[in-house]
Amino acid sequence: MKSIIIILLSGLLTSGCVDNKKSNELQSNETKAEYVADLDKGPMPVGGMEAIQSKVVYPPEAKEKNIQGKVLVKLLVDEKGNLEGTEIVQSAGKLLDMAAIDAVGKVKFTPGYKDGKAVKSGVIIPILFKLDGDGKKGKASLKKEGEYYLEAQQMPLIVGGIQAILKNIVYPEAEKKAGREGKVIVAVYVDEKGAIVKKEVVKGVNSALDQASLNALEGIQFTPARVDGKNVKSKIMLPIQFRLK
């Protein structure tokens, strides 16, 4: 049984939160106050997500027991790019959790930046452990929708991190006054150069919040998804949470 380990785009698997105070705080009580969430540029593994991909080892026992799943690992990175801590925010069982933590611990990072200065910051890395059950020696299949990959060995990354989108979002005044909240999910189609070629709301709240979500993607650029070392077209889901405090 062949295994495939997929590194997904972290920001797209955690909801960005937009409120009337423009707060972009990480949603975790464990995050220390000195770790900055509102970044100009988030921390990144040296060598890109492929550096983590190369370090992940699918545990033999997990393969034998057909254990699969997605692990979300939160990393705390200091201003020098050193990994100061890890936390499992979504578990896929002890075996896969430990494999994910072991992999990120072997990778060096560049720090996050705010106002031109390196700062302590956090990032969430999702790692999908998947087994190809056809027993063939060939490449494990990756889900696609037409020519767009839904899974890739490296999913597209937002240039500037999820904060680049959060900063573009304008909470409509009429919706704030009416107390309207909700989560909008946008399907984003990204080409081989990292440009958005199409975007559409797949789960909306109302026309105003839906449009605010689409407008926030104007001018956003991605690093493209990669499969077998080549840039490919991909489709990702972006959840945006509108919340008033």
C-alpha cells in the first residue's frame, strides 16, 4: 500500500476572523502575548513547504493499521527563526501526530515580520496522511477537479500570509449596524503562476458579506501548487469569519 503525505495551505484551513476592531489574533489561549499575529509576512520553512514534505515519514504501524488523517500543528517561531514550541490543534491519532511534530522539528524557519522587523509569531501547518489502496507501485492519486488539483504535494501559499487577505477585508457598515455575522467560504482557482483566475462563493451569508469576501481577494498573489516538482493549477477553499465584538 503506497503512502502519500500532503502539505496543505495552513491559512486556508483556519478561518480568518474579521471584526469591528480589525483583530487578527490567533484563536488559541495557549498563544503567548509576545507572539505577534498581525504580520506583514508570516514565518516560513527554509526551502518552502517541500522541506517539511521531505522530512515526514509515514509510520509503518500506521500504514499497517490503515490509519490516515489530517494533523494541524501550530508552530511558535522566534525572531531568529528558531522553533520554540509546537502544539497539535487537530489530531489524527498519536502515531500521525508524532510523525508530524517530528517532521517540523527537523526544519529551519525564516521568522515572521512586522513593520520591517523580525518578531515572534505563530503559524499552523496542516499535514495530510493518505494511503493509496490500489496496491500499485505508481504515483498515489491526488484529487482533481478537471485540470485543477484539490490536493497537491505542496498547496498554494498566500504571498504575505493570511494576513494579506485579512487586511483587505472591509466589514460593511450596514452589516455591522445590523449586527450581522457569519462565515463565507470562497472557492479560489489558482493557476501555475500563482494568479487567481476565478473565485466564487460556495457558502455565503448575504450579498454584502459575500461581496466583501470576494473584494478582499483583489490583488492577492499565491505561490503556486506543486506536484512532482512542477507548478500546477489548483483549487482551494478560503473561509472568512465575520464577527462583531
